[in-house]
Amino acid sequence: MRMAKIYVHVGIYDLFDKFEFWQLKNDIETSILAVNLLAC
């Protein structure tokens, strides 16, 4: 679980960097959930 969270954190900055941080600054939690869903 911890490794997954770390991967998600790194993945978010890597993915959303291309999306101009989509809404990462305002919705970090939502972004994490979205990445988790994609990871599943």
C-alpha cells in the first residue's frame, strides 16, 4: 500500500506535469483518487 502511494505521488507529478497540473494544486486528493482508479 505504501509503495503504491509513493508511486501515485510520483506518477501524479509526472502525469499532471503534462496537463499543466490540471487541478493538482486545488484537488490533490481527487487527483490521487483518479490515479488510483487508473492504477487499478
